Amino acid sequence: MTAIILTLVSVTPMGGALNRLVLSSPELTSERIPAFFAGLHIKLFFKQPHQAELVLPQRDENDKIVWPEADKKPLARTYSIADFDAENHTITVDFVLHRDYGIASEFAKLAKPGDRLGFAGPGLITMVNPSAEQHLLVGDLSAMPAIAAVLNTLTLKDSVRVIIELERSVDQTLITQQYFAAREHQVTFVEQKFTDKSEILELVRNLQISNTKDQWSIALAGEHLTVVSIRKYLRQIDFDKKSLYAVPYWRNQQNEETYHAQRHEVMDT
């Protein structure tokens, strides 16, 4: 689909760690955003610092994407939809406010109603198989909106385990209230230390998934090292790729431009 312009409707702080942005366009319809949008990737486009106006990629007569020349090419960031309101033609996107503000975090920090950014998507890769008997969702602050949206598609009776990495500076109580109030008993928090020896790996091993592999749908999302290390373990026990979503959203101490190619290498292997 052709990229479109979204206009900012409102900004709501989410406990200091995130800002929630509601964005609108007449083109945000049920024809574009599917009913099961939870966890689907979207691209948001930001103008370069020197630009007065945002210039979006277009599609040619063969439906191929044509990017503007380098000095006008927008900066792209990948997000997921936290909520979609078809009646009001809006989507909700939660932005992590990183310590070292990149282009997206800076936009979210300073955003005011009427500001504009670009939008493309959503993609087609879903995070979960809703018909699975058991669900495991693993992520960090960057994956919180996607995981929370997925949880809203599952019933409270579903067997769900959620494991979340949070840096020590993030208020766990606020995150629980904002995202997991109805499922607090299903959520385990661990400290995010940016190592492939994460506590999460041992928690996953303790679930003894290898004994009931055909029952599970597993989603891994968040920082590179955690996603890659757990995916490696699941491959060792021959977990079915069709039931696994494993996408590193970011890598510590790298920005989107430097990590982009590496992310795709990870996903393609």
C-alpha cells in the first residue's frame, strides 16, 4: 500500500518510560488495518533534521517502492499498533523514550497535536497462533504495546505466560497497571542486563516446552541478544518455526540505521 501522512491527535505520558501517541488519517480504515492487527509491524517515517517538509516514498506503475533522493529520504522506524479505532480513523502507537533520544523518541518527546509523520503497512506477520493451547510471549519495553495488544485478543481463560525484561530504572508497578492489570498473575518481570545469559532463558527452559511442542505458540520480541539466545534454544529442541515469532526489535547501543541490515540477517537465518 502507498505510504500516507498521519496527523498527531494527542500525546499521553506513560509513566516516564513511554509516550502514547494517537494518530489520525481518513485512510486509516478497516480495509487497511485488519481486525487482527495485534503485533503487526508498521513503518513510521520522520523527516530528516534539515528538512522543512516530510517527503514519503511512492509506488511506481509496477507497484515498486520509489524512494526520494538521499537528502530527502525519510528516516524509517518500525513499530506496532497498540490500538485501532476504525470509527475515528486513528491508531495508537506507544513510543519508548530512550535515554539517548533518536529521531522517533525525540519526535514522541516533543510532539504536539497537529504534528505529522508518515505511515506504511501494516505487514502480514502475526505474533501468535490464536488457536494454540498454550502461549508464551517474551519481550521488553519496546515490545510492550504489541504484547498487550495480543493479550487483548486472547481470553482470560487462555493459558498464557508473559516474561518481560525491564531495566532497573523502569517502574514495574506502573507498567503492570498500564498493560497487564487483568493478567498480572501471568506476567513475570526480570531485570534487563543486555546479555545472552539472560534470566529469561532459564525461565523458558523450565517450561519444558520440548515435551509439548505442538501445543505452543511462542513470540519473542525485544532486544537482539535475548531474542537470538532464546531462538537458539528453541531450535535446539526442534520447535516448529511456524509456531514461532522471533523478531529482534532493536540492539543495545545501536540505532535503526546501523542495526537494520543485521536484523534482517538474524530473521533470515
